[in-house]
Amino acid sequence: MNALYDQIMAKADPSQVEGLSRFFKCGPGQYGEGDKFLGIKVPVTRQVVKQCWQSATMEDLERCIASEYHEVRLAALLTLVAIFTHAKKDLSLRQRCIDFYLANTRYVNNWDLVDLSCYLLLGEWLKDKDRTLLYDLARNGNSIWEQRIGIVSTMQLIRYGELDDTYAIAEIFLAKPMPLHDLLQKAVGWLLREAGKRDMERLHQWLLPRAATMPRTMLRYAIEKFPEPQRKALLAAC
């Protein structure tokens, strides 16, 4: 019996499928092309996970993460985060969670699946470890999703007051051939903005020599919290 899978499937709402498919860009040629939805909104998925995570096994998650349905994959990821978070000092279990995640990144294939899982798993796991993995994902990830994992995972490091990796990984994206995918521009800009919340002057000084060559969407996201005069000056340079 796989209670997580069964309960998620039972929450299907066909009336929501079209809207979710449109929102997550599942049409031909779009970034989510081919993904399928059950019509389940995130709060409902979270409620199912809350009820099921303690009894879920890695075998249960194996079935869920490989599902054709977006919400079932999300349920697997949120359950993995719950198991990892509650494991705390059980480093063996935490390692199993990380190994599972890294073995299944091909199924972490939309921005919400990345953003609701990676920093709570990889970011937290790597807080006292070497972060080369994140640099490798950002530089050489097999998809825009793996590359996005590389930068978004630094969110947890920012929360611990560690900003260096965010800036260093942002440099990797700036060195990539242009045009950079819109979802990567937004992710890098978002994480720079988060770093700026910790040290606005550092972000400003980092942007000054780079604004003229940065993708505009990335820059707009990065400077969202700046005073208007600073925003206008940086955008004028772009």
C-alpha cells in the first residue's frame, strides 16, 4: 500500500487541470511541455503530505517521483523534505534523502518542483560541507532545472548569512552563452535580491560593473528592493 500515492490521486479535480496546465506552460514548445496535471492545488498537496510523510518509505517515493502527474511528483518532493527535516541528527537518513534527490533530478522538472525542494534539501545539507555540487549543477546541469537547482539551493545559505556562493554561482550564469533562459534569469535575479536583503551595499557594488551586460530580466529581479534612483541608474546602464 502506498498511502501517499493513493491519497494524492484521490484529490484529483479535473476542473482545475486546464488552468494549471496553462499556468505551468505545458503547451507545445513551452518549458513544461508534456507535463500532466490532476488539478490539485499546493495547499491540498501539503495537507496530504502532512498526513502521510511519517509512514512513507523510499520505495513509496520512488513510485511517486516518477509519476507522469506533476502533483504526485511534488508530493514526493515535499515528503522527502519532511523526512529530511525531521531526521535532524540522523545523518544516515539525511544522506539517503540527498542521494534520492540527486538520483531523481530528471523528475524535478518545473520551477515549483525545484523551488519547493532544493534549498531545504541541498542548501541545508551543504551548510557545513563543500558546495562544489552546486557549482557543478549551475555550470553543467543537464537541464535548466538542474541549473536552477544550483542557484536556488543557495537560498538556505543566505538564510545563514553566507552570501559568497550566491554571488559566485551568479557569475557562472553571467558567463553562459546568451540569451539565458528566462527562468534562469529570474532565478539568479531572485537570489541576488535575497542576498541584497542581507547586505544591500554589497549587492549594489557587485552590480555596478556588471549591469551593462546582465540580462535585463535578471537585473530587474535583482534590484527590486533598491531605492528608485538606484534602480533607474542601473537599468539605464543595461
